[in-house]
Amino acid sequence: PSILKEKANFGIGAAIKTAHLAELAYANTVKSHFSQVTAEWEMKMELIWSSATGYNWSNADRVVDFAKDNDLEVHGHTLVWYKSFPGWFKNAGYDSTAFEDRVRAYIQTTVGRYKGRVKSWDVANEIFNDNGTLRSTDCPVFATFNDPIGFYGRCFKYAHEADPDAKLFYNDYSVVLASAKRSAIKRMVSRFKNEGIPIHGIGDQFHYRVTTDKNTIKNGLTDMASTGLLIHLSELDIIVNVQQSESYAFTQAEAQKQADMYRFIVESYESLPADQKFAITTWGVTDKYTWLTDYWHAKEYPLLFDQHYQEKEAYRGFLAGL
Ligand code: XIL
């Protein structure tokens, strides 16, 4: 097969935004090449939980409906993320009991609404620093609980109660690069297992570069898999313009370097135990729309399809790695 989702024995995901779904080439590319989707933005807490008394499901529903209409799985992203608590929530001054009651209601309402339609969720996102300590800056959970990990564990329980069939993930960045962060995640997983908390997988976002050290990636993945959990490369994109130069040109040679990196990452993922391969999700579809440009204002070409929805060398590298 020459189509990613047809060749892979695991999910091939893309992060999507509803704003682009009306663009025929965008929607067609997602339908043809991918088997699952993640909402890049629209299933986060601050988008759904618009006020203390109300939820706004419209865009999240559109993502889930688009997936259903086109036989795609949905990976839910993300229930609890320090960056996505709504302003009204942060300003409410809740004590730990009220805070947890509210978040439990949010998780149970959201996971319950999409029960059976969203098959997996990132329950907690980015709770550790790279040095393995808990993230404290701007983190409402850290500011509220003496034992933040205990709180996150209960969030996994609440999600599991709302949909016992959903696969529940912990998600973070630089998991394969930062060994202290990875150790902290592994300790949390052991604690959860000891306490009977349902955790099924770990995601590493995989926002890496053409220059990222390959051995570190490979060894880190093997170490993640030593937990026995499902492994998700959850937000894959590969930075090419590592000097962040305005005059950078994405030449054929550059495209080839990027393709080699995609191939190496996919081959490394393929070498994991078959029953631990969950999915590889790219963080976007086309170089036309990438968070590296929207959010970081970088001149970048990180994805598998170019601005005209043509398959890049990167696509062929990914395919060759399968
Ligand atoms: C990013 C989206 O790509 C942007 O569109 C949005 O403005 C901010 O969030 N880690 C994550 C993702 O877990 O949710 C982030 O997504 C990128 C970093």
C-alpha cells in the first residue's frame, strides 16, 4: 500500500481544526490518508467549559461528527492541562474540595457526552518539568493541592467511570529526550498501578527537529515502552529551520533530511511491541496551517503535505518507515 493508514498496523492521526474543514482539499486529505483525528484546539477545557453554568459543544461536536461521517477514530485532547483552565475558573478562588468537584463534573460530562465516540483521552497534559519536578508556574492544580499527582490520579478514575472502554493517556513533551521527566512519569505510572488507577498509555508529543539525536529518540521510546503501556507519538512535527532564519529555503536537500528523520522515527516506533503501538498523530495536516507559524511565528515546513496538499518527501519517509 502507498497510503499511510492502509500500510500501518496502528492509528495514523492528524490534529485538525474545524475552521479548515470547509476546504475540500483539507478534508479530503484527512479522509484519504489518516485513520484518526485529534482536535488541535477545540476539545480543550477553556473552549468547551465556557462558563460556570454552561458548556459549548459546537466545535467539539463538529470534530466528532466529521470523524463519524468518515470512519475516523477520535483521540480526545485534553481534559486537564494547566494552560487551558478557563479564566472564570481560575478567578473563582476555589478551595481544593470545590476545585475537584468542579473538575470531576467537567470530566464526567465531557467524557460521558462522547462515550463510545471518543475512544481515547489525554487525561492530563504536561504536569512535569524536564528535570522531573512537578510544574508549578501558572499551574492551578499545583497551587491548590498538596499532592497534585493524587489529584491527577483521581481525574483518571473520573474519566474511567464516565467511559470504562476509553483508553486513558498521560501526555507530555520531550519524554524521550528528558530522562528525568521520563523517570518521573514512570514513577507516576507505578504509583497509579499500585493504587489501581486506570492508565492505559503515555503520549510523547514529538515536536522535534531534523537535528534531534536519533539514539536518544530510540532509547527513550524503548524506555517508555518498559512501562508496558500503549505508546502514542501524539503531536509529531519536525522542525527544519533550526536557526529560525527569515531567509531559510526549504530545498530538496532539506526536504530529504526531514524525510530521513520521519523515517527514523516511524522505524523506531515500529520496533516497539505490537500490542503497545497505539498511533502516530501529526500535529496538523499541511504546511499551510501549522502551529509553528500561527503560534510561534516561525518560517516552517513541519508536516507531511505541502501547502498545495501534495505529498512531501516527509510523507514518503513516513511510509518507508512502516
Ligand atoms: C497548541 C495548538 O496547536 C495551537 O493551535 C493552540 O493555539 C495552542 O495549543 N502541546 C499541546 C498542544 O499539548 O495542545 C498544543 O497545541 C501544542 C503543545
